Amino acid sequence: MLNWVDFLVILATVLVFGAVVANNNPHAHAQTRADNSSLITDLPTQASVGSDDMGLIKARIRLAIGAPWS
């Protein structure tokens, strides 16, 4: 005769099996990949570094490494 612990083990086994089957479904993954690729195209483009910013970048690098300012 089965007790309540046996039923919990059976339930856990069924849930793990269902999670594995859901995770390995190739049709579900194909849909999410298509949805993710459309999200990537909606991202804003990164602004390029201008010549004014280059002086700030060089100053931060010098400050970080402790180089002389002359």
C-alpha cells in the first residue's frame, strides 16, 4: 500500500518529466528564437565616441593608471 510520501515522489517525478519534455520541445524553441530576434532589431543604436569625448577618456585612463599629466 502506498503512503503519502510515495505519492509525493510520484508527483515530483511527473513534474520533472513534464519540465524536461517542455524544455526539449523543438517547436516551442523555434517560436521564442523568432520573437527574440525581433527584439534585437528594436534596440537603439549606440552613439559613436566624438572627438570631444576622447580627451575625457584619455584623462580617465591617465588617472586610473597614475600616469603623469605632462
